[in-house]
Amino acid sequence: MSTWMKVARAHLVGGFNFFAYPWMILALDFVIAIVVNAAVAGSKNGYSGAVFGIYAAFLAIGVISVVRWLPFGLAVGISRRAYFIGVGWLALALSAVDGLALTLLQGLESVTNGWGSKLHFFRVPYILAGPWYLTWLTSFVLLTVCFVWGMWFGIVYRRWNLFGLMAFIIVQILLLTLGVAIATTAHAWTSIGHFFTTLSVTGLTGLVALLGLFLFTGGLATIRRVTV
């Protein structure tokens, strides 16, 4: 068995956070959505969007996979590169399984007419509203990207502590602000809006996958000099 696979498997031994935490968050969001939809929406079709709680949870466990487990990995002689790639394989595996589970729950939601209350919890307009295989693919990519993004946050924290993490967050905010400023100055919002309104879900999933590749590359480059 390769070192990468050993790293991935090691995280699953007693890895309560990796299995249960995202679904605990999602279950809580689901209960809240059911209650709110019953109280507010009534007989109308309710789209909550709360399913994205599981994606936020994947970002959190991506952070945990580095902040909590990296020191142990290095202590037993695993290289930084092998550790990072191994956890990347774990992210792919968890995202594939949980993405399939979300797809199955979306199908169950459709069969039960929105859990008997016309609630669309697992179906999100445009993003998660296509055929089952596209829903699975999009969920898989989004979950993986969130996990890998969280890993990069964890690596930055391990390398530069809280000050570096805050700087990392500020840089991302500044880049987003700069992009908004450039689009506004160039009067490009109409073109941007047209691009995204004509972009298919498959195309959007592809763009997110490219973002994930960038995040993975950035994390891999950052972890090389991490000390714990």
C-alpha cells in the first residue's frame, strides 16, 4: 500500500469528524428548514439553500485534517508532500461518497413531494437541479474544493500561526475587492452577468474544478516548509 493511501486510511481510523460532523451539521440545518418551511412557506414550494451547510463543514474538516493531524504525520516520518497528497485522496473519497448520498436524498425528496411539505432542501435551482449524475458530479466537485480550500487554511496556520492566517484571509478579501473594483471601473458587470446566466451547470462545475486544482497546487507549494 502506498504512503498516500496509508495517510488517507489513518484519518479514517477513529475519524469521527470526517464521517459524522458534516452530517450532524446537515441534519441540524434540515430540521430548521423543515420547521421554517412549515411555519412560513405553507403550501408553497420552499427552497432553503441550507444544504450548503455540508459544504461549509467540509471546509472545516479540511482545516482539521492539517491543524490536528499533520504534527502526528510528520512525527512518524511521513513527508509533507506525501501527507498532503494522501489527505487529498481522502478528500476525493469522502466527496464521492457524500456527494452520492446527497444525490440519493435529492431523489427521495422528489419522491416524497419535498418531505410532505414541498420543501426543496437538497435541490437548489440551477446548481443542484439537473439529472442525478450531474447533481452527483457537481456535489463531488464542490465538496472536494471546500475540503482542499480548508486544507490550505490549515497549512497557512501551521506555517505562520494566527497572524499568517489572518493575512491569508485578508489577501483573499482584497483580491475579491480588487476584482469587483476592476469590473465596476470597466463597466463589465453586464458581460459578467451574461456569461454566468448562459453558462451551463456542467461548465460551472468545470470552472470550480479548475479552482480546486489551483487551491490544491497552492496548498502543496505552501506545505513544503511547514514546521510543527
